[in-house]
Amino acid sequence: MKTTLSAQLGQQLQLTPALLQSIRLLQLNSMQLEQEVQLALETNPLLEMAEEYDSSADAQPAAEASLETAAFDELPESSMWDVAGGGWGDGEDDRTANIAAGESTDPHVRILRQLALDLDAGDLEIAAFWLEHCDDAGYLDAPLASLTLLASARYDRDAAHVDSIRQRLLGGDPAGMAAVDLRECLQVQLALLPGCVPARHLATRLLAGDLEQLASHDYAAIARTLEVELDDVREAFRLVLSLHPRPGDTLQPQQDTAIIPDVVVWHADAQWRVALNHRTTPRLNINPAYEKAVSESSGEAAQPMREMLQEARWLTRGLSMRYDTLLRTARVVVERQAGFLMRGEEAMAPLTLKEVADAIGMHESTVSRITSGKYLQTPRGTFELKHFFAVRLEGASISGQAVKAMVKRLIETEPAARPLADEAIALLLARQGVNIARRTVAKYREQLGIAPARERRRQNAKPSLARAG
């Protein structure tokens, strides 16, 4: 057998610690980002908070620059809004402090909606079971064996099938949900990192070993135990730190607090304007004197400070990437959903993560991360960015979300004595050019929590009978 050598060209993604940190920063919500920045300021003396944001400091040509540099505190008065009743504080409806009602604000529902593309109704119930038995951090709140036995009995499926659904949650978004413990959670996230990650193999060994030794940060002892180089241990350790030990935190809504939008949009000069909220976009600088001193230093004693300088540079670049990606994503969303902003839910256009990703030249996973837990304030209220993604109705150019809004409007305006049956609603929609089946109307009606026509007729008849009596 003759052996030959051949050269082959190819592309492979190398995930450096800096890139991993940038990816992690994308998915943090505003409160988590604030905590991250505060921790960095406390632990890295080279970092300092940038001076108060000033929109006039960004000297760019007027027309387009206003989209990017308008300060949140300089937004227009309510009289400049184009949508009637859409002011900042219209009546008792504080639009800056409320999220539009919708399923996307329920963390478990958001996960189940992602799984619904691949799982049937029975398996979705099993997934919901696992989520119900997760604590706030995302870990199982009881022994795995006990929960598996309980789920097998409840849903009449064998243990292997029940655990396979848990594995889907583990590998979903956020990765690590329904993990047994910290070790399993981090191991799953590490295995899911795409591309070629230089320190992955050693990081896997770290997680398989003594976690208490890992928590001690004793790099030298770990290097001796594993018989590897000290620098390799440091790189693997940074990789482990880039993982998320509490995946459930990314799902938790902020209780009893006002939602502070990450991006704000308003209409002026016949166009939609988009700006970041500087209160949710903290900016860090590296102290120039310290940076110069550390850069010019040499010797082993200066190594810790050089590492801090490198980490400071990664963080500042990661923050810049986050803000740039968030702004570009929001601008595409506003452009595609201008009809919704002007006319409401019935004008919600079909929009997918891929379409936005293609428009900004990034991967779908990046758009998914930057839109999770981020809020956009509009004349119609404050919405999670995920709210603006709508599935296209099969065989039509309209979104399912828009059709659902039409169904709701038709039912709300129906004669009280003659409620519309699902067939009648489908016929009325067909006259408007929206052809959907009766069962689709029924599905949307159920999602809206509206009873069938016969029950609505019965409910409307009760007051009349009471008056007659």
C-alpha cells in the first residue's frame, strides 16, 4: 500500500479567550452586564469608568450619526411621536416601565417554543417537567434518578427516552439547563463550543478533576498534578471562566423593578431614529499611565500585571462589540418592523434570526444572543427584542403573529349575541386575502386564551338571564 502526502486548504474557527469573552458579553442582560463591569473595576486596577456619555462628543455627519449617537436623555417630547397616544407617559400607562404582554417574557415558554420545532406534544410535556424541577440557577432540584423515575411513570416512557429530553435541554439555549451539578453544566457548555478551541482538551481535564482545587486558583499545583505547562493551565482556566455556571440566571425576569430599555426608537423627520440607552451601556477605559507602565515593564514579577492588561483589553473590546452588534441589530429590526411600529400587531412582518444575521453580516447564534433579554422602547411600548421575530404563515407573505392579532380583533368586535365560529373567522380572513384553515384559527384562539363560540355565547347570555330573573 502506497502512502502519499497531500495539502488541503480549509477554514476552521479558532475560539480565543478574547472571542469567548465577547460571546459571553453578548448574552448578558443589562443587570448582569452592570455586575460584570463592577466586578472588573474592583479586581482590575488598570480599568476605569469612562466619563459620562455625551452624544456631542461623537462628531460625525449629522443625518446618519443621529441614529447612533442620540443620547437617551435628549429624546423628543411626546408631541413629536407619530402614533396617537404613544407618548412617554400617556395617562396612567408608563410605557418606559412595562413590557408588552406576550409569551416571550416567560423564560420556560421561550425554551419550549424553541424545542417545539423538533419535539411533539408528548415530548414537550416531558421537557416542561424537567424545567419545572430546575432551581433558579438552572440545576435539577432533586436527584436525577428520582426525577427520571417520576417522569417515566407520569408520561409512560422509558428512562432512556426521558433522559434524552433532558439532554436536549442541556444542549439547548441556554446551554447547561437541567444539569445535575456544576460539573455537568460546564462540561456540556465546553463540549458545545463550536470550532477548534485550543485549550478545550485541558479544560475538559480540569473539569473532570477536583473542582475544589480548581476553585483555589492554584495554577502551579494544578500544573504539577496534570503534568502540563503553567501557561497552558492559565489558558484552560480562562476558558473555564468564560463558561456560565448559572444558566438559569439568563432566564430570570427582574421582579418588582422597572424594565430599563437597552435601545430606544422614535420617529422624527420622517424617519425612525435608533439609539442605545447609555444607562445600560457602561463604557470602560484603560488608564493610559498604567497601560504605558505595564507595557514597558519586563521580568517575571510584572507578568500578573501584563495579564491584567490583556484582560482589560479583551473586556473593553468585548463591550464595544456588544454595543455595536446591539445597535446594528436593533436598526435592522426597526427597519423591517416599521409597519408594526406605525400600525400595531396586525402589521407585524415575518422576520427570522437568519434574515437579521444576513443583514448585519453575522451568525444566527450571535443575533440570538444579542436579542435575548434586551429591550427596545418604542412609541407602542417596551418590548423584548425577541418579540419582533415572527414566523411566516405557510404559503403567505404575512406573519402568524399578525394573523393572531386579526383573529383577536374579529372576536373583540363580534356581536355579543352572535359570536363568530372558527369557520366564520377563517372566511372573514379569506376575504382580506389571508387564507388559513379553521384549525389554525382554533389554534390562535386557544393561544389567546379565548373560549370557543358556543361558550362565548353562553357567557354573554348569563347577564341577560339574570336581568330577566
